[in-house]
Amino acid sequence: MHRRLEHARWPAPETVEDWSQGVPLARLQALCSYWRDEYDWRRCETALNALPQFTTWMKPASTGRSLRCGEP
């Protein structure tokens, strides 16, 4: 993921000051920089894996669910 974020191809900057043309380029670049350099996926993965895991059967396939019941 780090390599993909490092080599992202960015669009031309927006021509307006608001969000009418989508996410401002600088905001998106800052978010990707955070994901690339600061976000600790392994910490979040550990927290998610600590939750009970369930499998729910739905036609035509199954889907995994993590549920936390009775806690604030």
C-alpha cells in the first residue's frame, strides 16, 4: 500500500474554492500522506481481531461480521 500511495497519479487541481468539483486535491493528498506515513494499520487490525467474529449466511454468499453487543 505504501508504494501505491507513494506513486499515486494526481488529477489537475480543482478550479474552485469549494467542494463542488469533489474533494480538494490538497485535502486528498494530505489524507494519502497520513495513510502512507502515519496510519498504524496493524494496531487497528489487532483491535478488530480482538472482537468476536461471526459468519452470516445470505443468499448467494456468506459475509463476515464483527458485532459488539451490550457495550456503550
